[in-house]
Amino acid sequence: MDRPFQKIAVIGQGYVGLPLALLFVNKGHTVYGVDVDPKKIEGLRQGVSYLPDVQDEELRWSLATERYHPTDRYEKVAEADAIIICVPTPLNASHSPDLTILEKAVVEIGKFLQKGQMVILESSTYPGTTREVLQPLLEKESGLTAGIDFHIGYSPERIDPGNKDYKVEQIPKIVSGLTATCVESAQALYSSVFDKVVRVSSPDVAELTKLLENSHRLINISFMNEIAAICDKMNIDVWEVIEAAQTKPFGFTAYYPGPGIGGHCIPVDPLYLQWKAQKFGTESKFIQLSDEINRSIPSYIMNRVKAILAKQSAPEHASILLYGVAYKKDINDVRESPALDLIHLLAEAEFSVSYHDPFIPEIQVNGQRYTSVEIDEDTLRSADCVIIFTDHSVIPLDQIIAHAPLVFDTRNATAGVQDKHHVYRMGAGK
């Protein structure tokens, strides 16, 4: 059943799939980058990247090798030796797992599945998905048997958009398989591109590993946001407290408060675990509480800003300018960004709301279209308050401080600014 892994099909050319596809190309593989969005595929074919982490030059080099083939045709998976699935696994309206996109992709793959191929799921999901969803759908559509006619495994993606410290291949790769032979094949595939591959005993272990990593971050960051709110009441600077605490060489790991946790992973993955746990008659109270705290932060920010504006006798329908709406710095991703909830709350409270983000020219909030405004002296002076939501590396901090009548900083970007009574930092007690 084994076959050499020369041709790879990567399903989904998003924040995970595109960097992974280009990594395989860089290591000498031929890659079919499959995505159902024809506009995205056309842009990739033209050598135009839509991700800050992927430069146009890198994309054009990959195309020039004639080993990278962006396509919206699932038929190409029949030519691949391995198929890696990197499609979104979001939450539905009730905050439960929504595998619709994944299931559609797996059905399409199953139509063209060949004997001897390797199929690996990388999308974040609940324990059991590989066995309970991926395997039966592939077997039904293909008429083949997993573990006998084709390999199947799970390897959680660990890409961190905007992280300049670690290249994709430097992050250890967790691999698993339905059978011992499957995991051996998965290890052989990823060892060709990753510096370190870590085998675990089952897909369930690998699936839960990813959920544990992000639940750990959700819980700790939410806790720090709770501490920041306490510090505001006590007139204590939470940032100074954290800095002092981390001088202890053991027993303390620094996490930092902020305007709420966004992105496709940290606020979503723990709820996949919570949903699955409830199927077993149990739950995580830590995850439940952390999710509640995280969702409350936009409201907390709005109320803090309202209170500060009231002290300064600002107009009733004050003008609020957000600097940044991306969920983290130096990326163009607004998935699950608390900025969208904050804008909705501010607009609902009849504030005049605008935003600037150098990476995101346009957003939709509850059906209303917002376009990024230019940052200049007039724009800053005309705003009653500038909220620093995302601390992009290119933030014109000096300009904001010099010209904005009021600044509310959710990221501690203004740390060290002295004698500026119009600058407030979240969790700083002012």
C-alpha cells in the first residue's frame, strides 16, 4: 500500500494551508493547493498573496518552480500521494462545533480517493473526529477501507500567524494514525519537511493535544483579564504586577491581559472540547468561565471608556476611533475578533464609530460596512477617544498620543508614557 510522497494535495489555502503548501514546495514536493474560493485561487495563480506571513516573492518563486499548482478542482487529489486537509472548523450560532465545511471537503476527496494514498486531517477539532467523521465518510464515498486500502491520520496544525520567531518547519509536528502503519506513513511524510516529528498513540490523543494547548491559553489569558479588572478597581497597575511576578525564576508564567481573545483557535477550540466532554456527561468549568470572561471584555472596555468620557464632559454621542481591528498584531485576520463585538456595542450605544487598520481595509459588523479611515492629525483630533485595540508594529504611537484628546490603551502599547493625563491603560488603575 505504501507509495512515495512526491505529490501532495493541500485542501484549503488559508492561514494554515497556504504556508504548509509552500513549505512542501520549498522542500522539493509537487503541491496541488485546492480551495473552493475561485477569487483566492486566481490571486494565488497571479502570485499575489493575501496573507502578511506569505510574501509575494515567496509565492512567485513557488509558482516558478512549476511545483505549486493552485486549483479549485478536487479532481487533482487523485494525482496526489498524500492529501492534507486544512479547512475551517468554526462554531455554529449556539457555540457548538460546525463541521459542515470539513464534511463537504471530505466527501469531495472521497470521490477521487485512490488506493495507497495518505489522508491527514490538520483542522482543529474534537477528539474522535478522525475516527467518527473522517474515516466513515471517506470509506463511504470511495468504497475503500481505511488502514487497508489507504492510510489515515491526524496532525494538529500549530501555525501562529504573525509569529516571526518560529518558521513553520521549526514547530514540532504531532502525528498520529489509525493503525501503526498509518502513523509510520504520517511520520515519513512530515519528516520530509519538519525539523522534529512527535508520534502519539492515537488520533484522539493528537486531537486533544491541540485543544489542550489552546484551552490552556484561553484560561490563563482570561484569568489575567479578570485580574486587570480587579487592578482597575484597586488603582494598581496590572502590567507592573506581572513584570514583578515574572522575576521569580520558577512557578510563574507571564500571561497578559488585553481586549479579548480572537482568532480561529483560542476562543474556538476549547468549546470543541467542552462540547465533546458534555457528550460523556462531564464538562470543564474552567473553560465555561473563561469563555464567559472572554466574551465580556468588549463590554468592559466600552463601560470603562464611557466612564472616562463622562468625567471629561464629552458629548453624549462621542466619536470613537479604534486603532486596529485584527485579533492580534501584524495580521489581516478578524475572525472572532472582539473588535467586531466592541464596534457593535459602541454603535448600539449611539457612539460614532470609525476604525483604522493598515492590514484590513474593510469590515462588516451586523450588516453595516466600515472602511478603514486614514490616520492624520485631523482624524485624531476629531475623535473624542482613540482606543488602541491592536498594537500593530507600525502603530503611529507618538502621533496618536500627541493629537488624540483621549487614548484608551488595551495592549499596554503606551507603557512608559509619562505625565500624559489623557492616556489611560486597561488594567493600570487610572
